[in-house]
Amino acid sequence: MRRALALLFALLAGPAAAVECEAIRYKDNRYTLCTVDLGSEELRLFLYDEDGAPYGQFSAVDRALQADGKTLGFAMNAGMYHDNRAPVGHYVENGEEAMRVIANPGPGNFGLLPNGILCLRPGRADVIETLRFVDEAPDCLHATQSGPMLVIDGALHPRFLPDSTSRYIRNGVGTSADGKTAIFAISGNAVTFHEFGSLFRDHLGVPNALFLDGNISRLYAPEIGRNDFGFSLGPIIGTVQPDAN
């Protein structure tokens, strides 16, 4: 809660010049947090390049942006995908739907309902539980579905167990109630779902948060010297900034 208040005061003080990333410790676990102010940052999704091939890496997205006089400010993998990099669930980029909403339960973390959708609209970002998303049908400029939800209206996912032994590097995103702030987190050590969800609910104080992925979780944050590399990714989320050069 203290961090949530600090973020509110920072927003009231004026727009941020760039995404702010920081390393923290919370209950004996290490995390890197990146806070995006939707009032001053352009946050969007990336999947396929102009030739229809998956970007796969943060560097490929950055190169494509530089060709348009822009640059990638911050980025993170943004949801589960198949072997061909196609998204498992709902995916919208620049207003065009590439994959429909998957509302039924299924195997794996994605199908551990309730899952959810990160919806990006001009000046706001919202994590929305999938069935609520279907009912409300928001007009998202960008959207990515993943699961499970970490926090649902201030409560942890009902299937999360305090004594779980399933530990992985995990990443996720939480959004403020007014939609003006999105906080992305990636763990620095293997954590349980209960520990990860508690970070968003109890430390960050966000009402809704969504698990993006585990094990392959990666972060691009050049301001803190972070540029994770590995197997090719599916959906990528990041901020777009003017090229300083």
C-alpha cells in the first residue's frame, strides 16, 4: 500500500520522462518492477513484422521502430504462445484481432480460470477478468490474454496455495483502478503463484493483476542495463519513444 501511495504522488507531481524500473526485495524474494504512466508513455503490443514473421526478440522490435525514427523504451514478454509464436488466447494489435477470446477452462496455467486480458486503450491500461471482458466488450487498441489472474478485485486467485512447491521465474502485470498506471514485475528468483500474487496485492496495492508467463520470462530495460535474451518470444509488450538520436 505504501508503494501504491508513492506511485500516486509521483503521478500527481507530473508526467514521467521514461518508464521507471527498480530492483526490490519483498518477503525474501527478488523482483524487478517497471512502472508505466499511461498519461505520458505509449504502451503497445508487438507480434509480427511487416513481412508477417514473428519478431521473437526485443532487438528485432527495436530495429523496426528505429526505421521509423522511434525506439523501444521498455519491453517484456506478453502472454503465452504456441510453438509457431501465435498467441494462445485473445490478441489485438493496432485494433486488429489476431486471435479470439478463449473463455473456457483448459490445461496448463492459461486454462486455470479465472484468467484475464490486458486491454490497452488511449491513455489507460486495464487487466480485466475474461468473462467480465466478454460481457463488457471494451474497445481495445491492443489486447493480450493470459492466465491465471493473479489478483481479482483485490483478492488472490482462489487456487493459489501458500505452501505450494511449484516455483519458477515469473512475470506479470497489474493495473491501477483508474487505468492510468501499469506495473510490470519479473521475479529475480523462482517464486510460487501465491508469492507472486501477494506482491501485486499486498505490496503494490493493485486491484487486478495478470500472470504473463513463467520460466521463459524476460525483460528489456536499458536504463538499468537489462536486456534478457533467449528462445524466441511470441507477443511482446513495450513502450515506444522518439529516437534520441
